[in-house]
Amino acid sequence: MTRPAAKTNAFSTETKATPDRPQCSRTSPAATEMQKESAATCRPDNAELHELLEFLHDRYNCTAFVANDPVAIPHDYTSREDIEISGFLAATIAWGKRPMIVTNGRRLMERMDRAPYDFVLNASERELGALAGFVHRTFNDGDCIDFIRALRPFYAHSGSAHHPAGISRPALSPIGLPAEPVMDAAGVTPQSQRTEPRSGLGGFFEREYAACSDMRIVLSRFRTAFWQNEHRTRAEKHLASIDRGASCKRLNMFLRWMVRRDDRGVDFGLWPGIPASALYLPLDVHTSNVARALGLLARKQNDWRAVEEVTASLRRFDPADPVKYDYALFGAGMDGKLKPVKN
């Protein structure tokens, strides 16, 4: 698969470049100060903060960062369906150390004959047995089989032009947000919402976003649709619920991969029906610690309210693409460059 090359790197500091610490193409006073005061709390003004965020974005959001990141798994594939499915499963197990996530993600793909779309759509009950024994932390083989079965209806080519076979959406959002109907009273999709029918996860997310223009509603509807068929209750814990206030870090990360498009060679930009401005930051311990250190986040809990707060803060610097700073915050946190104030 051909991917855009990363930008030429020329910046040199006392920190050597590695796959986890790729060099960037420019420096800045704020960034240089961050290098010198690695454990210090940084609270720059808005102009300095914007400069620092752009520096960190340039430093970390590049192909050199991909090899040891879960996004490396979907980069092994070329078709939209394979990228979607491998990306979704890689994001599902994306907790713990990154090298272990990548290793186990590739092991899972091997068990699926390195053909995730074909496996999801066509694997027999006997062939599902190839997943027996797979485990990543608390995500076990039974959970994996439930996820494969839950994915299958999204990729079935029969059924409504507006929803894959067996997939329907609730009329109202459980989180109480207003939603527009997909079809009018006569059962016809308004002209402004008509798009080429598509199956798969991308088709579902793009259609639902076209219907309501609110990713919070879409996340709620997706979880409802995903678990509508028979499954074990224990598997549900591996798909976060926005209705219960979860940060939905792994879902937001998956959406970032599929929606964002730039020249950095990291994200795929497969779903043009969703603007990058609609995305929310994948919030984890690294991004939240750095966000608090920079004054972008005041809330102490890493929940959905914190996600909304930090994403709103980042929109001040790039309203069209706030989550472009995801790797900026994550990379700085992983390298231990910025730490939150301890009260």
C-alpha cells in the first residue's frame, strides 16, 4: 500500500530520534524550553501554546510514529473493508503497552488468515474456532468471536439501502440530544442527505452522522446497533458506552484513523462524509496528563465530560481539525515531557 511520505526531518535536540521519538521539521522557543524543563509544568499563553502544539504535532504525527502504534495494523491492508475491520479490532484491544498491542493485533489478523473482511463475512462456526486461545489482557477468544459476529451484519450486502441487513437505529438518542430523521414522513431520504449506499462500518457512521450531525449521537447509536444480536454480556465491556459517561477513547481513536486526512501518512481519510471538526479527542492517561499540564483540561476524571472539555480547548487552535493534536499530547506524555500539577 502506498502512503504519503513523512516530511523531511531536520530538527535536532538532546533527545535522539527513535520510532517513538521521531524528529520533526522545525523548532520553536516553547518547544526548546520544554526539552530543557522536561519535568516542569508548562502553562504558556495562547500564542505560545499554539506554537507548542504545532511543534508537537509536527514531531509526532508522522509515519515514524506508526510502526509501534496500533494504527500500524490497518496499515497492513489496502482495501477499505480490510482497513476498517482491522482498524476497529486493533482499536478495541488498544490498551496496555503499544508494542504488545501491535504484536497481538497482528496475531489476531494471522488467525483471521490476514483477510479480516473475508473472515468476518464468511467464517463458518468451525473457522471461528481459529480464534480459540487468543487473548489480549481481559479481551479473550470468546469476546473476539462475539465481536466478529457483531461486525458481520454491517458488511452484509442485502437489506435496506440505508442500513446493512439487521442493523437499525433507535429513533431517539439515549443521551437526550436532538436528532434529525434519516427519512421523511413519506419514507424518502431528503435530497440533502442522499449519498451512494455503502455497507460496512464506514457506511453506518457516515449515514448516521448525515442524519444528526453530532458524533455523540452516532457513538450511542453505534453501540446499540453493534450489540443488537445475540452475544455474551461480558463482551459488552469492551465497547465503551457514551451513555454511561465513558471517555470512548478507543472508539474516538478508531474514528480519528478513518476520518482524518492530511499529508502525514498516519490517518486514512476513508470516510469523507464525516468532517474532522466533528471528532473528539481520544483521551487516555498520556493525553489527559499533558492537557492538564498545558491548561487545556481542568476536569480530574477521564470521562466524557473531560473529552468534551479538552476537545473544545483544542478547537480554539484548529476548529476544523481539533484532534490533529492527539499524537502531540500523547507523544509528549509518553516521553514524560510535561506533567500535571499535583494538588
